[in-house]
Amino acid sequence: MVFGQSISTIEKKLDRSFRRIQYWYDTSRKNFLTYDSLYAANKKFEKLLHHYTSSYPQTLNYDFKLLTKNGLSVSSSEDGKFRIYSWNTLTGGTMRFYRSVFQYESGQKVQSEILKSDMEKDAESNYYQINDIISQHKKYYLAQNISVYSSALYYYRIKVFSIENGKLNSNAKLIKTTSGIQNELSYELDFSASSNTNNPISTKKLENLDIQYDPKKKVISIPLILDNYKITDKKIRYQFKGKYFEKI
């Protein structure tokens, strides 16, 4: 039991709320006047997920098979102390709108945070993978995410997080570039660019064009994109050198 509620009961409540998003999406396709109900369903689910993930510590390590089966993305760090829940709000078209809840353990306490951005205006990203890294005796998390701006325009990021003084630091810096120590690496894949019209690699779409991370060699690989947006099969690599990720 978790404060009087079993974890399976919590998941069922969350799943009922989550499935209302799909219900109102399907309804809004037939009746545009119900579109506000779709936003309301997302806000209700976000609030409920935030409540349970900040009040019930066991949720941090629960698999939520029912929710993931119905479309919720749950990414966990290797040490089990940081987790990101992401979902498609279904309020966009070819441009997808995502929301995320960030859950983490600090000391004996489990907390969670929601995005401060506007659900109706900011597309945000879908987080799908977290890897751990230790630099100077301090734990950092590499969180991979994608933004989908159209059927031909994708934006990838690998972003660094850390847990400091009992709070989540979403601006932790661990990547050394020519412009300084950065919080993230990112790139855009624009398949609609004229430079990619007859580009053989663009026919592969997202195959091998996402961020690759080798946890053994501690190497981040991203595709080389030319100034004219042309996508190449060459890679830019950053390897962890003990303190920072540095270009190799």
C-alpha cells in the first residue's frame, strides 16, 4: 500500500485520465466545438501525474505498463533516481505538441516538476532516453529528446540535467564546444530543404539520423548537417574526457 492507495490503483486512475485525451481528440475530429475539452483533458492528466509522482515515492520505479501501452513515454535514468514522463497532447497536426513531467529523488525525498511553458503555444519535446554520467564525483543525466515541427522537420537534442541542493537543475553544463561549456547539443533535420531533394540519405528519413550514445565509450554521435541544411552520413562525435564531453 502507498499512503492508503495501491500503486495499481494509482495507475488505473492515471490511465483513465490519460485515455480521456484520446477520447476528446477523436471527438474533436467530428465536432470542433469540443476542442477545448482536449486541452482540459491534457491539463487534468498533467496535474494528476504531477500529484502522484510528487506524493508517492514508489511511482519513481514503477513500470506503468498500462500507461506506456496506451502511449505514455516513460524514460528512466540508469540509477533509477531520475525519470521523465512525456506524451503527445494530440492538439497539433503534423506539428506535434508534447508535455513532460520530470520526477527525481533527492536524499530521501521524491519530487516532480512540470513544464512552465504554455501548453497551447509551445510544442516542446518528447523525451525518450536517459543515460547517466559521473563528472568530478557528481552525477549528471543525458536526456535525449525530439521535437516534431512537421512531417519533414525534426529537431533533436541531448540535454544535461543534474540534481543539486534538492532541486532539478535543467541547465547543467557538461559539453565543451567552441563557444563554451554548453547544456545541450542539438541539430535540425529538414527533409524539405532543396539540398535534400535528391539527397540519397534523406530517403532513409530518420534511420540512423537520431542521436547515438555509446555508454561504454562515452561517445555522443550526431549527424553532420551542412550550412545549406544538407544531411550527410558523416558524424560529429563528442567523447567524455573525465570532466566534459569534447569533440573528437
